[in-house]
Amino acid sequence: MDGSARLVIFCGKGGVGKTTLSLAAGLQHATQGRKVLVVSSHPLSELALAVSLEGLSARFPAAAQNLFVLHIDPKDLIADVVHKYFPVPVMARKILDSSLFTNLIEVAPGLKEFFFLGRMQELSERVKNNSASDVPEYDYLIWDAPASGHFLSTLRSAKSFEVFLTGPLAAAGAQIHRFFSSSGNIQLFPVTPLEEMAIAETLDIATAMTKDFDVTCSAVLVNCASPLCDAPESEIAALEAVRNSSPAMRFAVERGLLERERLAELRARLPLPQVLVPRINHSSNDLDLLVRIGGGMDLSRFA
Amino acid sequence: MKIVVCVGTGGVGKTSVAAAMALAQARAGAKCLVLTTDPALRLKTALGLKDGLHEQRVAVADAKGELWAAQLDVNATLDDAVLLHAKPANREKILQHPIYRTIAGSLAGMQELMAVERIDQLIRRGFDNIVVDTAPSRHALDTFDKPVLFADFSDSGKVRFVSRTYKFAEAIGLTGVGRGALEIYSRAESIFGTNMVRQILDFYSLFYPIAEGYSERARKTVAMLRDPAVTEFRVVTIPSKAVRDAGFFLEQLKKRKFATGMICVNRTWLHAMPEMAVAGLAAELLDWYRGVSDSQASAIAKMTEAHGSQVREIRVLHELERDVDGVESLRALAVQLEPEPLRATP
């Protein structure tokens, strides 16, 4: 990944396909022999509910060796800090088990998000990069981010720590905020189907990222695109003749035309490259789906 | 009175379906309210929703009953509760507290607590039926867990204890830090910084009496949601997620002793395929539709086989050609939901 960002982020509204596209991109890289880590916002026990990697080692043994999926629970990270701070395990345990401590962690604004962000930065620094002298552990790091609102509040937690606190946490906040405010470190791919709310959230994310972090998104991944999205005008005009021939046809044409309008509007309001990810008929299993999506979505050109 | 609670993951059109269910009930003669969380702009406009604590009557041409809509505004609900339950001397202190807004936005369970608080408020406003649209997440059911947790939290006296400890520590200038909770508090402080810990404890000492008042009502409301004579849960999903969503939510609801009556599969593409032969882009488009349609049909069949016996019925809704952008398009969904199986029992 010469010269490319260390951390690739798939973000967007809930239910737009972030996890599917993250895993599709991850699997694609892993198949090509790169060591990939996908940090998912889903706890692993629930990941298969979104998209299942079942049968990976049987069908793609090489990729299975290279693809790692991880979920980070901020509570574990905070426990690590306490253990570091109190090297005597009994003492650390006593603090971690106290309900007062647990409650403080639950309610401290942004604390869990802040620790999560710190870990993401740490993982990013283990990714192969020309300037890094340490031994890389991964060639490619993907963050399957939580839904828009939580994603932005997670990123903003570092800045809040810098502004509202003093001492070591404030310094860490400043440093982490700097890391996530550099296009050299992170690469952002908002995912959106051509639906009203998902597009609105994509615009919000892009605006917030430019304003608060000085990071421009690399490309918009337009998920579930219809065949009309990239069809030439002349062929679109010809659809008029058959448009009302049946309810199925009417629906498909209406839907396709609406998506075309929205795609153009999205392009006008957010002048970024658009990658069309076609709506694929649900394959017999998730692996087939991931392979087909990954094969049609080459993101390395944005490096 | 009947309560319908819609649960489902993001992107399934849960808010529109909830609103359509309320409309179907209004058409059948009920005075029905839909409580939404985070509606899309068009739907928000269609329902005349504004931020704050308003219930809005929605004009429906041929309904025998009435359709009302309200939005869950966490901040407004919280402010309202502060004004209602805090001691007069503490009201401004709480509202002006530097971490009040942050806490309101990020306190674990606050959104959930406010949802239940709002349901409780609305129950007392004389609606025949209320349709609740939960937050779009697999964790939406936390909505009904967290208030109870929060209740346990405040009841255990922890907050009272913490705030007393804190006041005591303040009084002695934090010099007499000794044992037990106070010791742990000081350690938390040394790890996370003085400001944050102090502000949180300070806030809690003010907020505690309100939390207590909430918790009492939250318990009663959750008990009502567990009563199958009053409340029915409905899983809203889309074909591609149907098998997994139905399995997940039915299990989670059962675990929490909530009764599920319906699985509603939204946004289906199940129109019959035309006989007429077409060519070019039209053929490509139709092929694409057929592919999606076939896979949806088989997903729905699979879901029905696996979970159909656990609910009273499975409803399948055609996806609309355009977004729900007014009462008219909401009606197109509502007629697909009729007859509404729940009748109001005034």
C-alpha cells in the first residue's frame, strides 16, 4: 500500500451495507495475498447476522490465512489502562469490579469512544507504510465504522478531551485528533444507496469531515445501484414505450429513474468520484456475494 | 388502549411502516398516535412533525378516526422532566450545568429512558392506540432494558452514596481520602482527570431525584409493554434481512418476555413478471427486477418456514415507486396493512 493511507474507513447511515462492503474489500485484498484487518462495529457474535463468512477457510484457504476480523470493546481497553496503572492485579480487579468505577465509565461523556479511537490509531501505526521503521503487522486496515452519528461523535471525542480536560488525557486527545485530521493517515469512503436519508447523512459526514478534520472523502460508494444509473440518455428515452406495460416494469423504470436523478443530485452537491456497486441478486451464500462485490469495486485507484 | 411497538434494523423503512400502521388504525376508526424516532425529512414534513414535545394531528381525508404523530425529542423530554421533577432551586442549576447537554446526549440509556418516559406521557393523553417506532438497531430492545437498569442503578443508592461521598470529600478538601468508595473514586479521578469525574458526580447529585422519579414510572411502563393484552411487538424487516432479523428479534423479544404478533416484510419487489417480450435496456432492467424478485421470494419462503409458526401473521408490503412523501403515499402502504388485526378496546 505504498504511500496510501493507513486506515481505510467505510462510513454512512445504518443499514447501507458498510459491513458488507468492508468485508468485500477485505476479502478482495486478502485473496491477493495481503494481510488484512477489518475492525467491525458489530460484536463478532452478531457479525454473521449482518454478513456471514461461513465456509471461508474451506473455499478460500489462502484468503482465510490473511483476513482478520476484530471487534473492539472499549471497556476492555479501559481495563487495560487500569491494569497498567495498578500493576498489582488484585488492586486492579478491585477497581474494575467496583460499581462506582463501572458507572463512571458508562456515563463519562466520550470516554469509551476516546479509548476506541486511541486503539484505532495504534492499530493504524502497525500498518505497512514507507515511512514506518517498525515491523508492519498488516498491509491493509479497514474500519467498518458505526452509523453516521456515532461515527462522528467517536471521531470528535478526541477534540473534546483536548478542549475540556487538562493533563495527560488532554495531550493524548490533541495527538489523536491530529492523527485523524490528516488525509495521509485516513481514507474515507462513505457508503450510500440512492435513498433520501442515506444521501443526506453522506452529505453531513462529508461536510463535517472537511470542516472539523480537514479530510476530504476519497469517493462515494453508491450501493445497490440499478442498471439505469450509468445507462446512456438515448436508451433511457426508449424506456418510455414500455414503461406502463406491467406493474413490474413500471416499478423498475420509476425506481431506476429516481435513482438516476438522485445520483446526479449527489454528484452536484458532493463533487467526488462515485463508485457504483450494483444491486446483486442475493447469492446462494454471503461469500459469493462478497466475492462478486469485491471484484467489481476497485478502490486501490484512490490511494 | 393498544400499543404496537415496531422493532427492526436500519434501512428497512420502519418509521414509514409504523406511520402506515397508525394510519390503517385511524382509517378503521381509532384515535391513533405514531411516536417516531428520527424520521426522514419527507416523512417528517408529511406528518407535520416539529422538534419538541408536540403531538400533531395529521389531516387524513377519509379516515373514520384520527391520526396523530409525535417525535421523540430526547432533549425536550429531558428538559421537561427536569422542570417537572427537580426542586425549584435546582432546576436552573441542572439546566445550566456544563455537562447537562453532553450527558443528555451520551449518558448510557438516556435515549431509551426518554423513549419510555415519552410513552408514559402519551399513554395519559387519551389515545386509543399508540404505535411506537424504536431506534433503528439490533439493540433497539435496549430501549426497554435500560430504563429498568437505570432504575436499579438509582435505587441501589449508589448515586446518593456517590454524591454524599463527593460532598464530604469537597468539604474536607479531598484530603481525608480514605477507604472504600472514596478510595476508588480518587483512583478513578487520578486516571481520568479531576474535571470529568467531579463534573459527573456533581451532576449526579443534582440529577438523582429526577432519576428516581423516572425509574418508578419506567418500571410501570415496561410492565405494561410486557402485558400481551395491551402491547404487541412487530418485527419490521426487508426480504434480504428477513431470515436473520426474524430469528434475532423473535429470540430477543421472547427472552425479554415481550409478545410478538407480526412480522412485516417491507420493500418487496414481488410484482408478477410480464408476458410481453422486451429488448435492450428494458430487457436488462426487467432481468434485474426478476433476479431481485426471485431471491426475495425465496428468502421470504425460508423465513416463513423457519419462523412463521411463532407469530399470528406475516404481512408482505410492496415497495413504493417513490419515497413516502405525503399522506397519500403513506396511504398506499396503509391499505396493504389492512385489515388491521388489532381493534381498539375503548
